[in-house]
Amino acid sequence: ALRYYRGLGIRITRIMTDNGVCYRSKRFRRLVRRLGLRHLWTKPYTPRTNGKAERFIQTSLREWAYACSYDTSEQRAAHLLPWLHHYNWHRPHASLGYLPPISRAPLPLNNVLGLHT
């Protein structure tokens, strides 16, 4: 994810997670430190803090994972990247005035053309 956003010219400086065990591990803390990120935590028992992530998970399950019947897990996985591209570059989002998320990224025109082929 960091490489993807870096390719768009977006610098990630912090990461917000819930308080799950995987995010409290020494291994995760070392990774965050190595990447030079600041780790922020959601407030316990406050789902609205993590609402965007929760909404994305619901949408991805509905529109990608269970949208059609896949014969294999590999087939489902093969559809993930095209779906993510559609979600971020083409799918209208009501919360963004029916624009796709990429419309909020400060991209120079030549960067968009190079990435969106």
C-alpha cells in the first residue's frame, strides 16, 4: 500500500489501527518504526473512529468478495486488483459528492496518465 501511494506522489506519515492483537505486537511496532510512521490508535469501543475502514470492508465484501460466485479462492483473488482499481478510480462515492477517491489526490496530469492506462 505504501508503495502504491508513493507512486501517486502521496506521502504516508501515520497509520491508524484498532487495538487488535496483531497491531499491538512487537513485530508490527518494529515495522511501523522502520517505515518511519506514527502509529495512532482508535478509541476502544468507539466504532465511528474506524468508520471509513469498516465501511470499506462492508463494501468490498458486498461488491467484490460475494458479488458473484467464484470457482476458487485464486479466482476471487485475481479479481481483487481490478475491483480496487474500479473502487478508487471510477466508482462514485456519495460521501465525496459522487466522485471517486482518486479525485481527492493532488496528482499532476502526466502522473494520472502514466498510472491510469
